[in-house]
Amino acid sequence: MFRLDCDPALLLETEERRQLRSVLRDLFAEACGGEEVREQAESPRGYDPVLWDRLAREIGVQGLAVPEEYGGGGYTYAELAVALEEAGRVLCPVPLLTTVVLAGHTLLASGDRHARARWLPGIAAGAITATVVGCAHPGDVTAERGPLGWVLRGEADFVPDGEGADLLLVAARAPDGRRLFAVEPDSATTDRFARRVLDPTRRQALVRFRGAPAEPVGEPAEATGTVDAALDAGRVALAAEHVGGSAHALDALLAYVSQRSQFGRPIGSFQAVKHRLADLLVEVEGARSASAYASACLAEGAPELPVAARAAAVFCAGAYRLATAEYVQLHGGIGFTWEHPAHRYLRRARADEALFGTADDHRLRLAGLLGLTGHSD
């Protein structure tokens, strides 16, 4: 049975979270207009380093869910979800998902205090960016002992933010089983090639290791569980981003149909348009609830997290797909042009649908977790 066992306070929009949302919305409105986002995505790093620094220095976003002992704010993923939702609302291309959620959660879940102390302070301060290799698409990376320690060989494709990340966390096949390694890549032993992708605000890369020096992270027997936990965190974060993007699409549509007129009246007064917007509102609010519950489960480390994360992934991705389709169609001809921002949201929605597993993958896994298929694999 799927129960609401998390702390109810984590589901509420507290005054502190409202203030965080307000500050972030003002900052993103200043730095992430449509033209600014396009320019950032096309820049050498794929995001604005000044904005990344401001998020860390002025607001402390990167350290929100990092424990205080590692230089973070000691808050929870419920607070981080606010930042992710606001970033998704404007398609801000900073690497919050990969650095703070995937890599940060991997380090925390690994139980390796040395690795945490070495890299989490840099993540919390916005001094380094990071990603997890093999999270979006399984790679073929092996680890072997060299004269000076562990080295990695092989490759993984479509690594989110893999081209420019300062730290790579890699799940590789070692002689004693699957293990997790940390690599600080350099051009002598690691090749990274940007992939052409549907969503230019979410960069991906082919990463190839040629004897890259690596440092083990955590215990070998726990590597698979650590990566799985990071993937669940990624799904929860992605759901929050999708809520933000869906809410933007709905708000933009409401503004447009209120001022666009046909036959002497605003098109928002037409019954058919009202029905479509009402259906979209229901989807967006349902997605918001699914995202909030999944974020609360992640914040508490609740045993329901695998179910909540995948349920949120299915629901929020579906709402985002509908929201972006309506965003384009209800704007009429202008919605189909390159000049209008609707296509950027449509690209993000479609590309994200398969980032950490498709909806069918999630439904199959959910059936197993809920005992509907006789297994949970």
C-alpha cells in the first residue's frame, strides 16, 4: 500500500521556502530571459559562470541540501526542490541537476567520509561542477589496478554535462565487482565529445577513458545501491523542474488567451479553450502534488522513495508533455516559430522523457515495487 508517511511540514510551502522562491524568481527573471538562456546554452561552458557563482555566493543554492559539516546549509531536498522548480521554469542551463543532485547525492549515499570531505565543500561553494557517468545511459567502463593506483578504460555516452564537469563519478566494472570511482579528468587520459542533442540547454557528451587515474568511492558491494539512490534523486529533481516548466507554460497561455482576440472577443472566453486550460491546470496541480511528495520522501530518506520517485517521473513528465504541446498549439502560428520560446520548452520536455528511463520503464518498475507483477526488478 502506498502511504503518506512523510513529515507533513515537508509538503507545505513554508514562509522560508516562499522567500527562497521569491528571491530565485527575481534573480532568474534578471538573468534568464529567453535571449539570455539561448546565449548561455550556446556559450563555451553551456551556462553562465557568473550566474552559477551568484547562486552559490548570494543564495547558497548549491549547498542547500549539503550537511553543514561539509560546508552546506544543512537544509533538505524540499528546499532544493524549490530551486529546481524555479530553474525549470525559465530553462536555466546551470548544472544543478548533475552537480548538486546526481553527484552530490552519490557522494552522500556512498558513506565515504573521505570522498565527502574532499568534494562536497567545493560543490556547496559552487567552486566545482560534477556529474555521474553512466546514469542516463549505461556505459562500458572497466577499472584496473595500475602501478600508481586504479585507472579507468572504456566509454559512456550521453553523459549529462559530461563535457565540462570538473569531477566525474563513474560506476565501473572492477576485478572484484562493480565499484564507484571519482575522476578529475584531464585531456591526457580522458576524451570528451559534445553530442548534438534535442535540448541545447541540457548538454550531453561522450566520455572516453584511456587509463584515467581514479579514486575509489565507498565500498564495492554498495556501488549499485549508491547509483540507484542517485538516480531516484535525479528523477525527483527532474519532476520538480517539470513542474516549473509546466507552470510557466500555463501562465504564458493564460496571459496570451486573455489578450488575443478573435471575432471581437478574447479567445480565452471560448468554451473549447477554457476546457483545454482547465484540463491542463488539473494536470499541473497533480504533478505539483506528486513532485512535493517525492521531494519529501527524498528529504526524509523514506522507504517509499523508489515508488514516489518513479510515480512523480511518470506524472510530471506527462503533465509537461501536455503543457508544452498546448503552449505551442494555443499560441497559433506564432507558437510554431523559432522566435517564440515555446519550442525550447517542447524540446526540454521531449528530451527529458527518456533521461532517467522512459515512462514505460517507470511503470514496469512501479508494478514490481507494488507487487503487481510478482517481482521488483
